[in-house]
Amino acid sequence: MLPTGVFYHESFSKRSYLTIGTRLQDFPAAFERLKQYENFRLIECPRVDEKLILQVHDLSLLEGVKRDPLCSTAWHSAGGVVLAGEMVYEGKLRNGFCYIGAGGHHAGRSNFWGYCCFNDVVLSITNLRNKFGMLKFAILDTDAHHGDGTRELLSNDSNTLHFCICGSNYVSKDKTKIDVSYWNLDREGYVNVVKESFCEMAKEFKPDLIYWYFGHDTHVGDYGDIGLTVKEYVKIAKIMKDLAKEICNERLIVVLGGGSVSYIAKESTLAIIEELLKP
Ligand SMILES: [Zn+2]
Ligand SMILES: [Zn+2]
């Protein structure tokens, strides 16, 4: 079995945007639990190339991020997602999980907000297309908040399915941009949206690689609490892993996203990674 890559940089535990440093305070020590798995591979996030940043963002955004001390981890955060995309696509890894210090899905062409600096997933997609041609991607966004930056950057990209579970309902004309509201969904209903709606659409869409923009801000007690727990996250991880196996050679990348409570960060991410590590 190919390894599962876990992308991490020590700066994420020291000066992360989210809660200014404490969310990932248990790392890297918490990785001890994963060392029993032979296929666990810890990879240090490199800095993202600024030429790639300027393919996705305006110079004004890059300059704004440079001026913002809360974005000091942005280069390594995006760099990990870009490298994960390459290694998974090229078959060096089976799948990957990317820790971040600064988020991505609220970063559009020229604006960034909400703990986000560079759009990590769109940078990763752009890099893969630079290297391998016009590939197709599916993104599932289960962070509590709408992925407005990702949506803006991909609005004319019919080769990327962007499926976001947030506070509203929306379907674009070409049916590649979807929002499903979590209002009125209980835990089981939420998991079923992924299992039924997202999986059906992704099977029809046939992406080359799937990104899951995770976010534990949806967890009970975190800042975007919609009542979810680690149990639901693990179910979604299994669904996503099985989907990737069925439609795109297992190519799945999970990106951490929002959330600020350190014990939730530890328990949720380790549980998801353990699911990625299992056969
Ligand atoms: Zn969020
Ligand atoms: Zn949305």
C-alpha cells in the first residue's frame, strides 16, 4: 500500500492565524499515535512559489498578506497543499492530510479574510494543471462557513465541482457549483448529504482528484458549532476514501480548514488520518 502523506510545519503550532498559535499546540508530539502505521509518512510543508500565487491572486493580495503578521504561516500552509496535490496525483502517495497555519477558502482574487490568506486548494489545482494539463477536480467543503473565495476563483471553471455545505442553498446553471444548507439537518442528515448528494454528483463528474476542505469549526463547542462530532468526521472520511477508490485511483487530499479548540483539532485530525491510513 502506498503511504498516506501528512503535511505539517512546526510554525503551524507556534504562530498560526487561528487563535494565534494554540490550536495545534499538541503537535508534532501528537503524531506519536500514528507511528504504529507503516504507511504513515510525515512531510514538512515547503513554501509556496510566489509565481504560482500570482497566477491565482492579484499582486495587491500578495502584498496585503506580506503586511499581515497573522498570515506569517500562509506560504507553508499553501505550500503543503500544493506539494500534496503533486505527490498524490503522481502516485507517490495514496492520499494526504494537510495541516495549515492559515486557512484558504475565504481568499479570493484580491481579498482575504476570516483566518484565510492564500487559497491553498485553488493554488494546488492551478499547479497540477500547469504540470499535467486540464485535469478535473471535485471539492467538498465542510467547514462551517461558505467557501466564498474558492467559489469566486472557480466561478468560470466548469472542470471543477465545488460542493459546499454551509448556511444557504444554491445550484449553478451548469450544476458544478453547489451549496447545501445545514439548517434542518441533524448529524445523520449531514453525513447523508455527503454520502448521497455529493457522492452521486462526483461519480457523474469523474474528477481526477478530490479535495476535502474539512474544518472542525462545525464541532460541538467550536466557533462554528453546528452540532457535529468526531464520529461524523470519521464517517465522512470513510465515505470520501471509498469514493476516491471508486472514481479516481484513491486520490484524496484533506485540508484542515477552520476551527480553534485544540483538543478538537487533535482528536478530529488524528481520527481522520487514521481512517486515511486504513486499507
Ligand atoms: Zn469556517
Ligand atoms: Zn457554501
